Amino acid sequence: GRLFEEGKRVPGSTAVVSRFLRTGYLWDHVRVIGGAYGGFCTFNPMEGDGIFTYLSYRDPNLAKTLDVYDATADALLEAAEELENNPDALATAIIGAVGDLDGALSAEQKGSKAFNRWVLRQTPEERQQFRDEILNTKASDFRDFAMRLKNLKDSSVAVVSSKAAFEASAEAGKVMDVKTVV
């Protein structure tokens, strides 16, 4: 769904929060507990369109995963409280997001990144401001993100799965329109 309106500037703190979700809450609840081969989210605050997505693959628990996604905002609110009292955990989340910015790149990746920056007309000053916002992320930024998730616009669910998984999901109260593709 749409977390930020298209064209609206997205703060750097969102990179910290979305990474926190991807590598913590969603990994733990969808992958480790739920048994999916992968469970994560995507959000690209620097180059994206304001769209936040949840994903899982080879997921044996469709209905439970949808419940995990629905509970994400509340989990973030709880995390914000914990981070308020644990500056080391907040620092770890920030360091992870900085690591995503500063990872080693191949020549091809460097060229692609430079091209994308050129197309998007990103200036070094804008990138520095984004980095500064990452470094200055606060627990309140997690609360702000959670409130945006609670007010997500244009949300939808798309699932590619077996008929049996849809039937099990429907029994758990997650009824979807099913379109047979193959």
C-alpha cells in the first residue's frame, strides 16, 4: 500500500524502520515461526514511489502470515517503546541501515546507482540529508512509521498459491477472490 504520497519527500528514518521490520519482526514471525522460506518487506525511501510491500515465498501458512502483516504496526509501536529505553538496540538498527547505504559495490552496481541518481536528479546534498536523517533516527520515528502503516492507502493483497492454501486461508477467515491462471 501507499505509505507516502507520490512526490512527497520520505525521511531517512524510514530506511531504518523498514530494515528493522525486514530483518527482525517479519523474519522472525514469517520465516522462523511461520515456516516460510522467506518473509520480508520492501520500501525504497530514496528512489521509491511511497509504496510499502510485504512479501513471503514458499509460505505454508498464508492466513497466519496475513495476520502477521496486519499486526506489524502494533509490533512497531511496541518496538518503539523498547527502543526508547534501549539506545544500544536503536544504534544497532541505525548501523544496519547505514551498512545498506555503504555496502561494497561492483563496477556495474556503481554505474547503475550513479545512473539512477542522475535520472532522479538526486544531489549529493540530498543524499547527505538522507544519511543524516538515518543517523538521527529516534524511537518516535518508529511510532510515526507505525501510524502510517495503520493508515496505509490503496492496500491490496495478491497471492500466488495452491487451491488448498486458499481453502485453508478461507477456513481461517481470510477469504480472497481466486483467479485460476494455469
